[in-house]
Amino acid sequence: MAGRKQFDVDAALDQAMRVFWQRGYADASLDALASATGLGRGSLYGAFGNKDALFRQCLDRYSSLYGARYEQALAAHPGEPVRAVEAFFDVVLERIADPSVPAGCLIAQSAAQSETMQEENSTKVRGLLDAQRERVRAALAGSAADDRALDEAALFVVAVTQSLAVLSRAGAPDSELRSVARLACGTVADTLAR
């Protein structure tokens, strides 16, 4: 259409996602979001709605970019739940070590600030954590452990994953993060063997 500026929606979402990831929801100003996406405020609102709607779209984008990798890792070792968790942590640590993305995790960053968000946004963040736990729980289901142990192990894996993101954001070296992941895998193996 004549007179309408065309832009790549995914690229704009990626740039907005980086702002939320780096600064957190509360400190991601509309000016910073507009600057990062190359869109004026009017165009930003026209394309994505308000800041809250844009944030939810960024969470969806983050989930689609990284969720599939986690699912593949967890599904790569059917019948071997501990190996599936090891593969999952390998993918988590690869993403954390990726210099092309901000430190930490958008979900962990957002969860830490959920008190500053609209309820719809904090519910969205919680839903993404629940989805991660369900993915891990499904990978553990091949073990002989009872439902309670499987639920606890899945929650533990998600908690460790979020902790790894926080530790990486605080500058923990890769060797320490890998040590935490290794100990977590041992704990999962022990839990499933009981």
C-alpha cells in the first residue's frame, strides 16, 4: 500500500524481545522499545498494541524460538529419562552461552518481575513455566517412579533451569553452570530410582 511503511514483524518482535530480556518488563520503556524496533510509537502501537500486548507477543516469540529446542532434546531419548534431562540441560546451557542473545532467560527475568505486571502478563509467564514443567514431566514418564516423584522431579528440573539463567546473568562461569546441571541430573536419577 502506498504510504505505509513495511517492516519485518518477526525482526521487530526479536528486537523488542531483547529489550524486555535485557531490561526486564518494568524498565523496558516505550522509547527503548521504539528505538530497538526502529518503529515510532504510533507504528509500534498500530502493529503490536500497547506495551503489555507487545510483551505477551515477545513471550510467545521466545517460547516458539526456544521451546521447540527443549522439546526435541527431551524427546531425543525415549525410555531414558535421565539422558533426556541431560540433553535438555545441554540445550539450556548452549542457549545461555550463546553470545548473540542477552544473558539469562526472558522467562526467568519476567518471573522475577511478575509483581510489576498486569495479571494477564504474570499469568502468561506462569503458563510458560508450567508448560516447561509439563514437557519435562512427559520425558520422565518412562521411568518406574510414582506420580509424586515424577511431579517433584519435573518441578526440580524447571527450578534448576531458572536458577541457571539467574546465575548466568550474575556472571557465573560455564564450568559452574555445568556443575549445577550435572548435580541436578544426579538428583533426578536418584529421585527416579527410589
